[in-house]
Amino acid sequence: MTAARVPTAKDYATETAAWWCPGCGDYGVLSALKSALAGLAIAPENIAFVAGIGCSGKIAGYLHSYAFHGAHGRALPVATGVKLANRALTVIAAGGDGDGYAIGAGHFVHTVRRNPDITYIVMDNQTYGLTKGQSSPTSAGGYVTSTSPAGNPDNPLNGLALALAAGATFLARGFAAQPKALVALMTAAIAHRGFSIVEVMSPCVTFNKHNTYAWFRENVYDIAERDGYAPTDRGAAFDALTRDGAIPLGIIYRENRPTFEDRCALPDLPIAQLDLRSCAREYAAIARDYR
Amino acid sequence: MEQTSLEVMFGGQGGDGSLTTGDAIAAIFKRCGLAVYTYKDFPSRIRGGHTNYVIRAGSEPDYGLADAVDALVAFDLEAVTAHIDELRPGGFVIFDTSSEALPARLRRPDVHWHEFPLARIAKDELGREIVRNTIALGAFAALAGIDPKIVRDEIRRTYERKGETIVELNLRAVDAGERVVAQAHAQPEQRLAPLPIEDGRLMMLGNDAIAFGALVAGCRFMAGYPITPATDILEWMARELPGVGGVVVQAEDELAAINMILGAAFAGARAMTATSGPGQALMTEAIGLAGVLEIPVVVIECARAGPSTGMPTKTEQSALNHLIYSGHGEIPRVVLAPGTVRESFELTVDAFNLAERYQLPVFVLTEQALCQSKSTVTLPDLDAVAVERGKLIAGGSVTFGDYQRFAPADDGVSPRVLPGVPGGMHLAAGAEHDPAGVVSENAANRKRLMEKRMRKLESMRDELPRPIVHGVADADIAIIGYGSNRGPIAEAVDRLCGSGVPVRFLQLRTLWPFPDGDIRSFVRGAQHVFVVENTFTGQLEALVRGVVGPLDILHGVRKYDGRPFRPIEIVDPIVRLTHAGELAAVQS
């Protein structure tokens, strides 16, 4: 990408073609993310993209950036480390409902509390795709799978409500089949100063025969169309997220709060660029304390 | 009589101030020009429970505990009950009689008893029971024949920050301690031979030295989760890192901590974590990830007695196999083991340089008996510490398409590019990948990349910290050991050699890659080889056997009760098995 021209989504494509099942919602997520980055004109070298494990985690290999495809459930701590070491980077993490809400649930809650300036995309297909269709933390109760032949005995986890309770500063939900809206949500999330979460309803066309594109179309609504809804009202956001029935899409909550980097009083110069040989005075002062 | 070594134990209840008093005594010994080693034996709780603090001072640096305790300052009966058998014949006890009387059955006739109502004097004469410890210190110093001026100077230094009133109170407490000794017409039990004071010596914990070493080595990012006995390092870094532009994160668990440092190191910061057994177990998966992603990280293991919760405040060397073998799949890794406080500093610096030059995880393995013990130490010249970052592309740009993150290399190390550098975009995948980073399960590629990574173990051989040979190089009797056992083994060696029984001791400082060549040449010609370690199963001995094969002359000297070796526990089995006692009378 040359600095002279306006970037397009193609500038964020890798030579490796994306490899999900035909019709998978994850294609929509990837495409929206590329468009959002192009719109924000963030150079690929300044993007650190950290993904978890599962079908969704494969997205790390499909975005032209400094990509990190680590251990299952650990995308957020890695992303936090990257951001703190170099706050000049745009840091984005992505993963599925299993990666973020099951094995990585502890990190999810604590990253929300810290509020680092990172964007987290949760690709929610309500099933475990890569291991062939077991129930996930967001699967409906009663969902019949190979590991829950009598129906899923667990209640689904409400990830966004959990995040709101933990002190989230930006919550949005999109639908993989609504590309324009999804680009707008991702753009706002990346621009948000703090930890921004975009949960994307991303249907699994192979294993989840319950939460299909058609099912979502019947069950979602745009929260912006609700009379008088203000995404700055925490109580209203909690109500919208926890009310039984239709699933709200759009920006559900946002607030401004100092980031983790601010609260750690990180210097403007990224830690990764510090001169490591310039602290002789500090070292000598420390040594004196042990005399 | 003048002594060259003195070991004093302060025993009481957790939280009663024994540790502060012990620290003051340690500082006083240091002012006397002596070498100091301290050992804390405390339960895993904050208040209550028997605790004791041992301070050993002598002319020889880097020793550990002595064979026996010379002086016991017992603040309660439990301290006497628990430790009276550890006193050497001719030693002395200061016992606080304020609330308990001493039963006759405990009154060993071969030690001297000094019984004073310390707490009552503190309350009645000084109005503050809390200064009981300082009164005990004054009494001990008088009985040990320590220069009263040095005692007062140190008390002033210790309490200076709390204001003149507190300083005065404690100085009066010292007076009171000396007075009770004088009133009892007790003569000094012994006189420590003071040494010329060496300027420039410091006194710090092994953990302080590790943290300081990391800082000077350029560590600017630490993530950790509090765990005994590693917490000191997290606290130290939390205090000092912001001052040099770095940051510390107290993570939600060890999984987060290790993954955070992977992220920070990937982005270009020198990063580390510090943990102990249970936390190390949680970090295992990410260590494999660091190996395959070729990310330089430093992981400090402050080993304690396991398994599971084990004994959190007690020492052991059973984490060795975990550090060397843990994880599914195979990665190159390094395990370094300091044996002194100075080495704790130096090997931590080495760990950062090796990690970055060879792009792999490096462990620094220490144990509770070293990392939570204070010693007098002379650190290396801080200005001369080298920061070697290896093949790093931290600025400029590279040509996209030409640059390959995992490019083949003779030494196994490919140039590492940092995020932000134009053209260097790539995928760092825990899945097997090709030189460009693209995920690949191709058989030939797998073989090539596996060999590339593992080749580092060979190419780094010459740069790893070498073992140190102590004692007589061609002696018939040989000892192999590492870590906190360096002190007691070195003392056992000095004593045996001094008694006419030549002994050689190989102190290992790199435990992985295992120094096969050094082991092989060290055991050559030995009639007996003793492997000294704090494990039940003989983890180090098994590694040595892996190099030297079945050998009748190999003997294990093992201790796994959570306490460090005393030199006599190493001397005794050697004398017994080699019949060295028939050759010379070994003085203890």
C-alpha cells in the first residue's frame, strides 16, 4: 500500500485465501473488518491482529497485518501485552464464542475491567464448528449435539451483559449478513478509545441448524430504531441486553473512561522503542538502597 | 574465644516482629564486615504460627546455613521446643520469661541459658511491648560481643524513617538489653572477629538480585500473578519499572501473565514473568507457543516444595524436570540456575540476552532457600552490563514478499521484525508454518522447521553459563549440585579439603541444554561421585546418569523435607561412603 492513495479492502487481503465452509458467517466478518480498516486508513504494518483457536481463529491468517495466532482462549492477554509494549499500534483481537466465553472467559472479564485500547471481535456461531458441532457457551438450552445428546443442559451465556456488568466501555452487536452495518460498527469500535467489543452473529451453516440466517433475520432488531434509546444509559443497555425475545443489534453502550495505558501512566514513547542503555542513574540509585 | 562463624535464630510467632529484628541483626553483621546469609522458616500464613529467622555470619562469602545454631533467641516456649535440638553444644539461649516458664525437661545442660522477662521490661520500663525484639537484640549483641557502636548506628538507620521518637525508643531498648545482661553478670559468650569493612558490598534477597538484574538487562514489561516465593519480584518490579518507562501488570492468573509477556515480547519489549510450581504448571502451554513462535521470554521459577500446593514457604528442587520437559511437542529452551545472590543477578542478565539472541524461552531456576534469603553481595559493574538483542529489525523497513520471519539459518535464528516496521507483516502461528509463516502441514517443511528451531540448542552451546569447579580439581571424590545447594556444598568441600580429604565440586549453572561434555570430563578419574539435590526421586542424578551411564560410584545425597542442607549433612554421607574418615579426622 502506498501512502499516496486511499486504501481499499483489498490492501488488507493476504495471499492465503480464506478457508471456511461456503456460506459461513465468518466471511462477512473478515470482509467488514477489511473495509473498516481501509476506511480508517490504518496501514497494515501498524495493525497487530491476535486471534484465538477454532474456525473463527483462522481469521488471523487472512488479514494482511502483524498477526498472532496463539493458544486457545488467550487472545486477549496477548493483545494486552502487545498494546502495552507498543501503544502506537492498532490492536485487534478476534475469536469465537468458545474461545472468548468458555476457555477464555476469565480473560474476557478482566480485560473488560482494565479497558485497554483494544478492539475485540467475538464471532458467535453458537456452536463448536472446528470440532464438528458440540454445544458452546452461547448455544440454546436443549440444543442437541454429539456431546449433549439429551439436549444442552446449560443456559446460554450473555457475553455482552457480562461485559456490561464488568464495566465495558463499548458494546456493539452485528450480524454477518448485514455488511454495511457491520462495517460501521467495527469502524466505531476501532475508533473508540478503550476496550471495544463487537459481538457478531456469525451463523455456522454446517453444524448449527437452529440459529440459521433465516432464524436471525426473524429474531434481530436495530436498537437505534427503538424510541429514545441512548447508548450512554447503562441501565437501558442492561435492559436491552437481558430482555427475553428479540436480539438487539447496533451500538448498545458506550462511555469514555481512562484506558489501562492511561492508568498505568505509560509514556508516549512505546515501551518497545525505549533506549535500554540510558538508565545508569536510576540503577545506581536503586543499588544505594541496598548498602 | 573468637569465632569465624556465628548463626543466630530468632524464633517466635508470625507477625511478632522477628523478621524486622533479624534484618537488623543481619545489617549489623554486615557492618562488622562479615559475610551474611539469612534463612526464613515461616508458615504460609500472615499472623501466628511458629516462625523463625536464621542469620548466619562469617568470614566466608556465599555459604548457606552452618551445621548448627550458635544462639537461639526464643520469644516463646514453642521456639525452644522446636529448635533446642538444633543448638550446638556450648551455644546459648535467650529466653523471654514474661509469660511462660521453662520446663526442666527442655533445659539442655550443654548450652547456656539467659532468661529475661523481655516483654515485661518493654512494657514496664519503656511503655511499649513492641520493643521487646530490640531489647532481645541488645542482649544478644552484648552476649555475642558485638561492638555497641555498630549496633546503635544500625538501629538508627533501621528506624530513621519512622522519626526521632522511634529511634530514641529503640536505642533505649538496646540499652535495656545490654543492662539485663550486665545485671546478670553474664560474660560475653563469644567474640566475633570483625573483618575490615568492604565498601561497595550490598545486602539483598536472591529475588531482589533477579529483579535488579532483569531491570539492568533492559526488561521493561512484567506480568505476573502473586505466588510464594516469587511475589517479591512482582512487587520489586511494580516499584521500579515505572521509573524507567516500563510497566507491570498484575494479571488475573498465570495463563494471562505468560500470554501477556508473549504479546509484549512479540511487540519488541524485553519481557518476563516470575512464578512458582503451581503457576509454572499453568504456563506450560504458552511456553510451547513461545518455542514455536520463536519469541524471547524470560520466566523466573522460584521453586518451592510440591506437588500441588505442597509447602509454599519451603525449599525444594523438584521443579527441575518440569522446566526441562514440560509441554506437548518439543521446543528448544534454556534453564539457568544461579547458586549465589550475585549469580542471581548475572544469570538473569544472561537469560535476557540468550532469550533474544536465540529467540526462545529461558528459565531462571532458583529455590526458596536462595531467592528469599538475604546475602551480602558485590554486584558486577552495572555500567558494563551488556544488552545483546540479536537479529532484530526494530526500525526501517523490509521488502514484503522477500522477508521471511522463519527463514532458514545456520544457527537456527532468523531475523525478527517488530510490528510497525513496513513490509514485515506476517502470521505468527502456533500451528506449524513455513518460513514465511503460512500454516503448513507439509512433511518436508515440518522436518526442516523442526530442525531449524532445535538447532539453536547446539549453536548456543559456547555461550551458555559454564559450570564452576570448586575444591581440588583432580580429587578422587566428586560432587555435582546446583542452585541454593551451592553454599552448603562449598562449605562441605572447604571443610573436607581443609581436613586433608580432597574433594572437587561441579556447580552447574546451565541445566538445559544439559552440559553433557562438562559432566563427562568432570567425572573422569573420580572414585566417587555424589549428586546433591533437594528431590526425592533424584532428578539431577537421573540427568547425570543419562550422560555417564550406569556407574557404581554414583551416589545420591537427597533432602526433601523442605529445609536446606546443612554442610554436615553433605560431609557425613561422603565420609561414610568413602571411608574418608579413616584417612583424616574431619572437623565439623
